[in-house]
Amino acid sequence: AQSVTQPDIHITVSEGASLELRCNYSYGATPYLFWYVQSPGQGLQLLLKYFSGDTLVQGIKGFEAEFKRSHSSFNLRKPSVHWSDAAEYFCAVGPGGATNKLIFGTGTLLAVQP
Amino acid sequence: DAMVIQNPRYQVTQFGKPVTLSCSQTLNHNVMYWYQQKSSQAPKLLFHYYDKDFNNEADTPDNFQSRRPNTSFCFLDIRSPGLGDAAMYLCATRSDRSYEQYFGPGTRLTVT
């Protein structure tokens, strides 16, 4: 069955510290991978995506993610977290194709300490 | 700026009283999605349109319907809202030339 696992429900980091949010997927074919961020009461904003090619992808707001096929992972990283990064982060996988229905992970809630 | 707009942002309805949520887009995307997101959960796909073709998820209750009168607009109708339908409803769009979905800000539905 296709699934996305975000093992960390809640993470707290200090402002200026580095961040890594984990995402593991189970997918039969080559996946299309996404990270979205959601601030409280808001919609989802696309941070970055991986379709093919270079396995290290750069996104907005200083985020990057690395696709590791051998680990079935697509972890999100940021070298220095800002207080404004506090939000919920969702990893998603899709099949591509005409409909590209996304399967979302359960999300990781990031808190940033001053 | 091209965007996805949802109206209203907050909607309060009574148990059993029909309600309609609206989504519009200026991106000219041909695929539109409706998601339901309950507190602290991932978004759950209800249905989507590929152009005028409607695709319902197998587990979407019959209480939920949708209309897409043209490319720009899509509506979510909840015929008889129950307390369990209180949630954030997210609209998203996608061009068939790519795979990323663009989300609106959502409508927070409260059922009293």
C-alpha cells in the first residue's frame, strides 16, 4: 500500500539551529515528492518538489530536501531556523499522471524557541 | 498575482442546514481538488475535477457534492452538515503540465 510516514509529530528547535524533518514513503513506482508548509489557519504552501534528476532539491525560504531512493526517504532540511518557520510541515507523494492524487503524511509540528 | 481564492474564510452553519463553499482561481489550471482537513490531521482528498470530468473518492460521503461551472470556479456543497463535518476545507489547483498542487487559504467550517 502507498503511504507516507512522518515519524516526528512534534519537534522543537532553537532559533538559529539546524533542522531536519524526516519523511519516509512506501510507493510502488517512481514517486513524485513534495514538502508543504501550513501556518495556523492557513492553506498549504509548496516548499519544494522532486520529480527526477539531482536528488538534492532547493526550495523556498532556505529549505532543501534530499531524495534517497535506497532509504525511501525525502527529508527536509534547513541550516538555520528562524522564528517564522514555526508551522506544520507535510510531506506528500504522488504518482504523477493525469490526476496526481497526493498522499500526505500526518505532518510534523515545528516549534521554534527564542 | 495568480492565486487560489476561497470564500468565505470562515463559515458557521447549523446542523442539517445546507452550505456551499466556493473556490476560484486565476491560474487557469484545469485540475481542481477539494480536501477536508480535521484538526491535527493530514488533508483528505474528497474529489477532484480534471477539466469537467468529476472524480469522487470512494470514501467520500454522499453528503458531499461538487460543481464546476467553468475553469475558474469550483463549489463544494454539503447537503446536510453533521457535527463531524466541522473541518478546514481546502481547495487546490494544478496544471496538467506539472504535478504540484497550489492551495487556497481554506474555509474553516463550524457546525452548531
